[in-house]
Amino acid sequence: MLCLIPLTGTREQYILEKGKTAIIPPGVLKERGIYEVIYKGTERPKLYLSGGEVPSKYTEIRETETFIKWEIPIEDHAGEVTLELISQTGVECWTLDIAPHEGKLGRDAYSELLEELNTKIEGLVFDAGHGRTGANISAHGVNNAPGIAKFILLKTYMRTLQKAFNAIKEEPQRRLIAERQAKRLSQARRSDKKTLISAARKPGLVAAITHQRSNSSYCTDPNPYFDLPARIHTFNTPANCYVKEVLYRIQRMILELQQSVAKLVNVDNPITRSRLTRWLKELDNYSLIINTMKNAFFLKDISPTPPDTAALIAIIGHPAYTRFERVTRRILYPRASLGFDNSLFNLRCTWQVYEYWVFFRIAELVQQAWPELTWSFPELNGRGFVYDIPDYTRMVGKGQDIEVKFVFQRKFNSYSLDEQCDEFFSISKTLIPDYIIQVKTRHKTELIILDAKYRTNGQSIQEGLRDIHVYRDALRNGQSLAGAWGAFIITPGHCGGSESLYFTSEYRDKHKFGCFILKPGGLDQTYDFIEMLNTAKVKLMS
């Protein structure tokens, strides 16, 4: 048995029992909180927080029981956290919900951030058009996707897939078909009755139909049946057949993942075994969700069919079907993914995901500012999947007498006065800003320094400005010893107050210094950022 006690607030105790779900009210566990976990029992277990061992703070071994105390600081994380107690007798696992810090993105924005991030990776790394040189999309089909990539993308998009399917379910596509049915005259529509009456007036037409009684005698039926046209609405459309076909494909993929994970679940490592067991439970849940979708009322009596021209036309013309098709294509035919394991969705630093998103977002904007250049990703081209963005990942644009580089996590070493350096260097310590935009022409080289700060409260903004101050003041051109052209921090928002000044165009234009808001879903300062790049372009090219 474990006892979890928040060290801030009411210090109320919460008991975590073996084999039972942790019952902790929402909002009790928060980011940047410190929590005490106490164990009393006969063993000497180890405690793991989403795969990472937590060192014990106090251990006391008594005659009849063992007393162990841990302190768990949770920083920079939000969402689900797995707490595992591993002993010789087995592994106990509890899933805890960590409420996001007030000055951060929050769980909904976090999911949106992940989805947009994957979209941007696919668009920039694998798009061979618009003057870019990228990996061939057809070369990275589903067969090249490792199982973990499929699982991660399935987990990323499952909620979005459910929303897209529910939108279809609210107003499914249907069509009107013309058939013929035997109906009595009293059940016929008025228009059909008039047609019959006028037809009955024609010579030689017998309107009445006889029927045979049990005594084999015949008589005229006073209310006979007629073969009349009927118009029936049906859900058996090409688009709905395609939806069912896609759901069958996803269910087959889930089955393959379940079989793959089941083969590995009996490994010796208890942490790995516990994680694989969780994955199996999640896959079982996904299978139930997909099975429920397959049995929806508008899909029951239709057969799964691969898409034809009619289905594609119908999908393009319907927003809900279009969204469903886009999401399922990402699940079934992944071209890019992030994360080595499920820690991306269990306990992944939000700031790191935001840094990745900002990298690909700014890469798009830099390409818009210099559309005449031919762009490439030297470190990413030819890779089927981007599991991690390595330091010094570059996007390079080349044209006549100009080269533009956008670099992630570039290291600037310090140089003494006796050394010669043609590139930028630091006059103090080694510095690694998040991103730099370097523009090199025949006559000069200029630098724009950018740093991502995903926390939005005033203190975090001030800390980010201090960091960017150091970068701007310390980085110098190796030839002219001039500093950077500009330095800015990128955040998903701000909380108002005195820091609002740094987000204004007037302040940024005057000092070539300040903050930009870039976040998923729009409503940010994308236009202002592009204007800054255009201003820099005119200045650097003059």
C-alpha cells in the first residue's frame, strides 16, 4: 500500500491500493508540485515515475515491516503520469492525472500541438514540391513504419478520429434510390393513384387483381395490389462504404499491434513488462472504440469497399468525411512520428514538444519569406521517420549569391583573441540558442536569434528576455565582430501586465528585440513575424 501526500496545500492523504484505480479528485495533483509517497510493508520495493526511478529519501527497516519515503517533484509536465511500485512479487501501477500549470498550454492545446506538429513534419520534410527537395512520399509507406510509430500516431489521433466520426454520425451521407414495390391502392401516393386511374380508362387494361382463396375459388379483390414505383433513402453510399473499409483496416492494424506487443510482454525487465501490459490495455480499448464505430446505425447493412471516384468526390465535398479521411490516412500511412516510446504521451516535457513545433512553424515562415530559394533538410531527408530532432538540424535555402540557414540548437563556441573565426562565435561562454536564422550573401553574413519559451506567465517571459539578451550581446560575427541583427523569444501567449510592451510591433521594430506569440490553432502573431523577416530581408540584401 502507498500513501500519497501533497506537500503543498491541505496535505490530505490519498491511499493507493494494489489492484485498484487511484481515486484522487481532479486538480489535486498539479505541475511544479512536490509530493510525498510513503510505503509500509514487508518488502523493499522501488518506485518509478513513468519509467524513471525515484530515489528514496528515507528508509527504515523494522522487525515486522519496512518504511520507505520518497519525494516526487513534478515539473514541466502535464497529463497522465504512471506511478509504478516494483518489488520481487510483482509490479503495481497507478495512473495519475496531473493538472497543467496556469501559465502553460493545457491538455487540450497540448494535444492540438502534437497533431499540428506531425502535420508540419510531414508537410516540410516529405513535400517535394514548391522548390523544396524532400524525401519521396511513396518511398515511406506503411510497411516502413515501425510498430511503435503506429501506436504513437494511433494514440495521438484517436480522440480526433472519434470527433470526426461523430460529426459524420450526426449527418451521414445518404442517397435516394428508385425501386418498385407491391402496394394496395389505399397505400399508394396520390400521384400514383392518379396515374392508375388514368391508365385504367384505357381500353384493354384490367385494373383489378384477383387472389386465390383457400377453397381455390377466385373472386375480384376489392383492394388489389399494384406494382408501384418507390423512392427509398439508403446509407449504402460509396463514401459510407469507404468509411467502413477504413475502420476495418484500422482494426486489423490494432490486431497486429496487439499480437506484436503480446509476444514481448513476458520480458524479464519489470518496467518494460509493466509498460507493455499498459499498451495492451490501451489497444484493447482502441479496438472496442473502432468496433463500436463499425456497428453505427448507418454502417450496419453495408459492405466495406475501397474508395472509387464517386467516394472520393463525395468525401471532398463533405467537411466531416474529409476530416475523417485525413485523420485515418495519418494513422494508417504514417510518414513521421516523434518519441522513442509512449513517454511522449505519458510524461513528456511540454516545452520540448513546443520547441519542436516552433522549429517546423518557423521553417514554414522562413520559406515564405524567401520563396525564390531551393530548400532542403540535410539532416532529415531520406529518413522515413523523425523520432527526435537532433541538435544542429538545418533547413538550408540556396539561391543566386545568397544562402539562408535555419538551424535548431546550434552550438556557438568561445574563441580567444589569437584564433581566427569566419563564422559567428561567442565572446564569453559556449552558447546554444534554440534557433538561429543565418543569411549569407556575397558581402556579409547576418544572424537572427530565436528562443522558445512555452510558459506564459510574467516571470517566465522576463527570464526568456534575460536569456535572449545574453545571446544577442555575446554572439559576434567572426569577420566584422558585429552582433546579431535581432533577437526574439517565441511564446504561445502572455498573461498581460508590463510584459505586454515586448509583444508590440513598435517595440520590436525599434529595438530588434522582444517577443512573438506563435501557437497552434492560429490567433497569434504570424503576420508580424513574417513582416519582421521581410524587414530583415530588405535590410540584409541592401
